[in-house]
Amino acid sequence: MSDTDLLGTWKRVGVAGNGDAYPEFLKILPNGLYSGWNSEPGHFTVWDAGTFEASDGTVKISTADDSVRSYRVTVSADRMTFCDTGGVTISYQRDVP
């Protein structure tokens, strides 16, 4: 898996565990930057805007509290799934305009 596998705009389609803090939408850009947001204004998201780096099935993402956290990630066609260290799983579907 490389950074290019993650590029694009994604819509959250599933959460297992307490994943309400993860964004409904995620846009990953080729310059190592990302932004996350929800359709409901003012809803906190741990992935608001920042940097990311992918390698060997892991993505390091800078978070809303300015820390950098590692997540296991799998990408298959138009589906991307993250798993945090607490076991929360967040799935996204590539959002085709």
C-alpha cells in the first residue's frame, strides 16, 4: 500500500466501536495533506485537517490535538478501513462525484 492508494474523497460507511469522533467525509490529497469533516456543522472530528503518511499497512495521521497517531489500514478497490489502537474500526467508501 502506498499514499496513492488512499488519494481521493471518501465517505464513512461504517463504524465498529465508539467511532463518533471520526469524520463522515475524508479527503486525502497527493501532497501528504488531508481534511475531514461532517455534514453537521460544529461536530468535533479527531481528523480535522493535517498530514498523513502511509507505509506497510499503517497510516500515521496528525490529529485535532496535534498528536500523530498510527492506524492499521486496508484498501481494497473503493473501500478503505482503519483500525485504531483501541479496536475501533472505521470504514470508508470512495466517494465518486
